[in-house]
Amino acid sequence: MENIKRWLTMELPQGQSVFLWGPRKTGKSTWLKQTFPSAIRYDFLKTDLVLRFSKQPSLLREELLAMSGDLLKGPVILDEVQKVPAVLDEVHWLIENKGYSFILCGSSARKLKQGHANLLGGRAWRFEMFPLISQEIGEVDLLKALNHGLLPAHYFGTQPRRSLKAYVQDYLTTEVRAEGLVRNLPSFARFLDSMGYSHGELTNYSNIARDCGVDAKTVRNYYEILEDTLIGRFVPPYVGKAGRQSIISAEKFYLCDVGVAGYLSNRVISECKGESFGHAFEHFILMELWAHRAYTEKDYEVRFWRTKAGYEVDFILGDGEVAVEVKGSSRVDRGDLKAIRAFAAERPSCKCIVVCNEASPRKHENITLLPWRNFLAQLWAGEIL
């Protein structure tokens, strides 16, 4: 893992502060230690440090003001900053009055939002770190990626199921129970199970609520918890010219990692074919798209397109500039292209791509079929969007 060069870059002008967000175990702390080895660092995973600064946030200001100027030439790192929201007022003061630079690292913005914490009013840039991407790994073992997931310790680990189980359980106990994000932990656990099986499908709050024994409003709140703790995010629908024929009210929800999704749905993939492989393969490509738009700072929209007639294209990028259909098949037939051809008819200028498991690229009418390795290489080379 020490030999993996992460794609994230952070070049900070003098005095510039940033938030660095990312799900737990993506490697944020390790990356910060490697990138800023001489930086002053406060690790709020240490309970004694949390107690000290929660009782007296001004200690941060007092300790930093007592340090020599040479020590403060680089950024000050506050790791897991969401655990002590009150220190952000001190950070704000030090930025404004002393020109200090901070890297504020965390895996959850929920506690900061709910506590109306000082988010520095635009004074800090925002960066994200994601699970591993193809460009960091090099030669991706696809089945390994889909089963282990792409959190660094899981992908390279020898016992991924144990690691995934611990990840989910630690999330429940540490992020949810310890921070009091939900009152009814058993119902939240049932929600995770139910959501795992409907993962990547149109979100139906009422159906999930029945499975969990709670109301739909509570289910919506549970999804917000997953978003705020960066465990997953919604993919909204795309509405084109034929908006009346598009499904526009429902979103899809995907977890941050394909391995976590597989664990929650009790999925084990033994070969590169079949329905389970197709779902996981689609999720894998989405993870690359999320990371690409953040790391390259292109910030394009990632949406899906679905019509009332049943046509569906997995991902529409930007304002409809690129349509990406993901097919797990090793041979894509003409019949598999109905949906993306329907979208192309609505938006003729769109670049239409089918990401598949075929051996070689080929062209069918105005649709490009790309083996997934070719697609990812072109994506990160800036040739897709």
C-alpha cells in the first residue's frame, strides 16, 4: 500500500486552508502524513485530545500561538475534525488574524451541519478522497475489486469478508451510535440490510420503510445520514427534451464502495457474467466517474436516464454530452443497444459509449463499444469528457 501513489493532489498557496472529506478507511490520514510529513497534526481519534478540546476549544489557538513561526510555515492538520466542531471558531480566528493554513480532515459533515458549526464561510477549499481507482492500482483484478471492494486495506487484504464485516459494524457503532445520529439502532441496521438489496435501483422510501418497521420520513433521514457520513450518495435522473417521457421523481442510491454494497447484499461473484456481476460492474464504473470528476475538478453531473417505456441508460454525464451504458456481457448484441439508441435519437450530438467486457473496441453506427480497461484509460486521459 505504501507504494500506491494516490491521484489526489493538493497544491496550497500560502495561507490557504482546505476541507478534506472522504469515507472512513479511504486513506486520508495516510496520504496526509506522506504529503505533509512535517505538518503539525492534531488527531481527534484520540479520546483524550477530544475531551481536552471539547471542554476548552481555545487551547488550539493558545498552543499554536505559542509555537515558533518556522513550525507554522506549512498547514496545520486537524484529523477527524467533526468530532470537535467548536474548534472551527478558533480555526476561523487564526485564519483571519494570523494567516494560518489548515487542512481540516473528516469522514462526516453531519455533526458539523446539525451543530451549526463554523464552516469558514468559503475560506477553505473542498477536496475529496475516494476508494482506490484504476489509475492508482494499475492492473486491476476485476473480480477482486468487485468482491473485496476498493478501500485500500480491503482490496489488498487477505480476508476481505472479515474486513467488510468489521467496516459495517464499526460504522454502526462508531459513527451512528457513538455520535447519536439515530435513536433506534436496530431499525437503522434493518434499513442497511434492506437498502443493500435495493442498492442501485429506483429508491422507494415506502417499501423500505415497511421492511424496517418505520415511516418513510425516517427512511429519508437514514439516507441523509449515509450521505452526510459519505457512505453513499444519490444519482439523480436526467431529463432531456422528451421530459414527459422521462422518470424524474425517483433517484438511485449507491454506496461509496462496491465491496460494502456486496457485503450488505450477501453477494459473492465467482465469474464475470450474470446479473450480480452486472450490478457490481456498473457500480465499479460509477465509482471511477465520481472520483474522476472530483480529482480532475471538472465537476460534471452524473445522472441516469429512464423512460416510462422502460428504456434506461446507466449514466448521463454533464448536460447530456456523454451517455454511458454499462454491460457486463462479453458480447454485446444489437438488442442490448435499444436504450442508448433511444437516448441518441433524443440527443443526436451526444457521445454514446457502451462499457463492456468485450475483448476489443468496436463501433456500431454512432455508438462506441469499449472494453472497460480502454474506457477507464480514456476517461483518465481526458478523452471521454
